[in-house]
Amino acid sequence: MIKSMTGFGRGEYNDGKRNIIAEIRSVNHRYSDITVKMPRRYSFTEDKIKNTVKEKIKRGKVEVSIIVENLTENDVNINLNTMLAQQYIDNLEKLRETFSLDGEISLSFLASMPDVLKAVPDVDDEEEMTACILKPVKEAAANLESMRACEGEKLAEDLRMRGELIRTLVEQIAERAETVPKAYMVKLQERIKELIGSSVEIPEDRILTEAAIFAAKCSITEELTRLDSHMQQLSSILSESREPCGKKLDFLVQEMNREANTIGSKANDLAITGYMLQIKAEIEKIREQVQNIE
């Protein structure tokens, strides 16, 4: 199945204590690159989140966003640091004695000192929290995969159409290529007559030899065969592949370009050149589409 590397998926989970939302966005990338944005207190789940996403996504730049909304008020504890408070008291008393200062150390003043009273998140059960977070992540990944598969099918249809168009152009080039040596021989005879006149007899074997040399030099039969074979491979990959095939298709497009450039440089005919310009334009469109395939 062909999959696009671009898509979006969302999942949500609510257990009465918390509401968890997972959103996954992906775009095309040469390799697999997964980043997770989430509250730091839940960072212990990051590796498992990435592994869960990797089960669905083999290639692409992926951004996972986790939002945790606590629905109860018992998710925060107030910690009292008595050792720190004692240090404040000792140092304030020393300061008062050293400089003969007046004043008492009040509760409100001491409580306002940094870190004496500190609100900290309640410690979650890591296994329970991981299980809770992975539920919307799996849902989001499944939704993302569904979107990528849908987009991939559209890409595959477009690539099949362009592949068939190129095969049609290759057939037309092959038909045209058969007439090029004969046309060259006629032009050669006419050119020689223009130069030396019709009174001098031109050796037929010499004309045939020149035409044969030209035909061998400009032969594009092998290149056309290979280009047609590449189109067949494209169709086969699109129809039969069960694994990510974007890199394979990217390599295949490079081979298509190589054959197209060779044909264009060897073909000594304006009609064939015109066909080749169409083929190269279609190959470029295929290349652009392949960049989005996983």
C-alpha cells in the first residue's frame, strides 16, 4: 500500500481524573524523525510514545503533541522545606545581631521566602500514566495512518497515469526512430547532389555505409527498452508493494532521468526531441510526487 508522508491524526482519552489529547502531524522527510512535545512531568513516557508511532510510520518528519488536562484538584501537593526555613531564620537572626537591627521574624515573612513553601505536581503512577497516554497516541497514529493511506492512493493513481502516458510516448518514439535512418539517407543523397551535381554517379554502397554508421550512432532502442521497463516497474511497485517504497521509487526516477537524457542526446530528430521534452516533463512531475511517498 502506497502511503503519503503528509497527514494529521488526533486521539483523546478521558478516565474521569484527566483528559488527554494526542495530536500527530507528519510531513515528508528523507528519514524517520519523531519529536514529542509534552509536559515535562510525563517525559518518562516519551520513548514508548515514539515506539508506538514507529509502528505506524516508517519514514517522515513527525511531531507528536500531548496535552494533559487534570480534572481533579488533588494533582498538586504543597511541600514545606523546614531545613531551608531554619537556615533563613538563623541567617536573619545573625544579620539582626551583627547590625543591631530591630524587628521580629514573622510567619508571613518566612513563608514568602523562596522555596520554603513549594507547589509540586502529585507523583503519578508511571505505568498507569503511560498506559493512559498511549491510548490517545494509538488512536491518533491510526487516524494519521488512515489519512496517509488515502493520500497515498491518490498519489499512486496520479503516478500510474503518468507512467502510462510515458509508455505511450515511448511507443511513438520507437515508431519514429525506425524512419530516421531512411530519412537521413535521403537527405544525404540530396545534399551530395547539391554539392557536386547530378552528373556524377554516387556509389550506392557508400551511401548505405554512411547511413548505417548514422543509424548505429543514433540508435536509441536499448534506452527505449530500459525506459519502458522502468515504467513497468513503477506500475508493479505501486500495485504490489506492501512496505514503504518511497526510497525505491526515488532511485527508479533517477534511472528514468538517465535514460531520458541519453535518448534526448542521441536522437537526431526534431519529432523525437519533442516527445522527449514531454517525457522529461512527466518524469519531473513523478519525481515531485515521489518525494511525498513513505
